[in-house]
Amino acid sequence: MSRIHTLGVVAVFAALGACSHLPLGSEPVEASAPAVMPGQVEPIHAAAITRDQAVFWVSSNGCTSKQDVTPMVRRVGGEVVITLRRLEEDRCDKPLRDGVQLQWSFDELGLRPGSSVTVQNPYQLPPQG
């Protein structure tokens, strides 16, 4: 019985240790409880973190803008993690073969210059044709 109790306590602490998101522009902090994130995880074609900028290439049907996607910034085990989430679906009908480039400065993301960043989005090849 004590083993089941111990496993239950471990499971609760593991669940509470999951990361939450921070609003754009907030300083990343250690997360303590799971949180519901807005929108949907956005597959990306490419990402680059350079010169204190986070640059992403995402699919677009012709109307995707920076306001349609939000970077969720959180700290996981001492690392800064960015996850792009799409807030608004692009309902236009003129797909852009290479997608669109969206970028945020570290200042916009609430990050210190030179921060080490990991991107947590699935990669998706651009459409062929």
C-alpha cells in the first residue's frame, strides 16, 4: 500500500512540475503548474535564433501576419523554450509556396540579450509544386 501511495505522490509532483506559458514581454520564470495555452501549436518550416532575434517561417494561405501567431515563452529546467501558437486561422485562398517570415526581438519576448533559446514546434516541409 505504501508503494502505491508513493507512486501517487510522485505522479502528482510530476504533473505539477509541467511548464506554463508567459505573456509576451514577460521575463521567463520557472513554471510550477500546467496551463492552458491559447490557439494551436504551429508547425514551422524553419527557425533561426540570431542577433537577439527569433525568426520563424510558417505556412500561409496569403493572409498570415505576426498578429495571427504568438510566441509562448517559458523556462524549462533552466532553458528558455519558445513555442509558436496560431491564434487565427489563415482563411485566404492564395497559398504562399515559401510561407511567411515572422520575427520577434528578444526585447519583445522579454529575453535578455544573448539568451540561449530552444524552439519547441514541429517542423513541416513547405508544400511542393
